[in-house]
Amino acid sequence: MPSVYDRLMELKGAREQKAYALLVSSLEIMERVAGRALDGTALRLAQKFWPGALTIVWHGSLAINREFAAPDGSIGYRLPRHEFLRELIAAGDGALWATSANRPGAAPPAVFSDIESAVMEKAALAIDGGETVPGVPSTVVEARTSPVRIVRKGAIPANEIHAFLGEGSNA
């Protein structure tokens, strides 16, 4: 049976500079997985926008499968807003590798029934969590830099993040 990584690669293709998202059930789990605590700006972002549609790029640890990490070892962590998903993740080991339910270049589905069959065939688990905001992914923030850098625009506007941090835009 192919590994989770092999199935993701088959569906999504080479990721090059991008890590897969690691969904976590709590800030404490995220820090345990990362092998270090969030601090400074990264901690402020998590306290303000988690749970929610913010993916924070932070350090990985040697315990993380390097195939899932970016070349520099970083990971994109997200504490999802959806309570059932957090409970599901917590029932396991508190962390779950995830990706959007679409192929590269395709819009993320807004409802479960819009997920392409090719994606469903590769999924180990698919749960209908209700309607999502169509075509709006999480905002990805590189939090190891100062000022933070918006890696991908998404559900939380960049100007809201920069205003919260008291920074000028660095998108």
C-alpha cells in the first residue's frame, strides 16, 4: 500500500518549496510537534487568529517526516476552526497532515459533492463538514521573519494581519 506521502504526491504533484499543512488540535500540540514554543509575533498571531483560517509557517523538528516539510525544514501549522475536525485530530495524536480537496490549479470545492472523483479516490478519509467559503484558502504567514511575510493570501486579509501586528504591509 502506498504511503500517505506517495498518495499526496500522486494527487498533488511535486511541492518544491511548499510544505503540506499540519493541522493541530491545540497550540500545545503544535509546540510539541515543532519541538519549540511559538514566541513573539508567531505566538501573537496564533492567540489572535486560532482556531481559524491562518496557517503559520514555523520551525519543524527532526521528528517530522522531512518529505512533508519545506526544504528549509519549516512546516505550515493550522488550528482549524471546525470543532469536529479538532476533536477528530485530538482523538488521534493531535496532528494530521492535510491538503485541500482539489488538484493543483483547480478551485477548492465549496461543498462536499463538488470534490472531484480523482481526489476522493486518493483520500484516506473524507468527511462532509458542511459548506465552506468558496475558493478561499487559509492565509499563510511566514512568522519566522520580521516583519511577517504573507506567503499566500486567503481568508484573513493581509491588511488585517499587518494592522493587528502594527506593521506596514509586506505581502
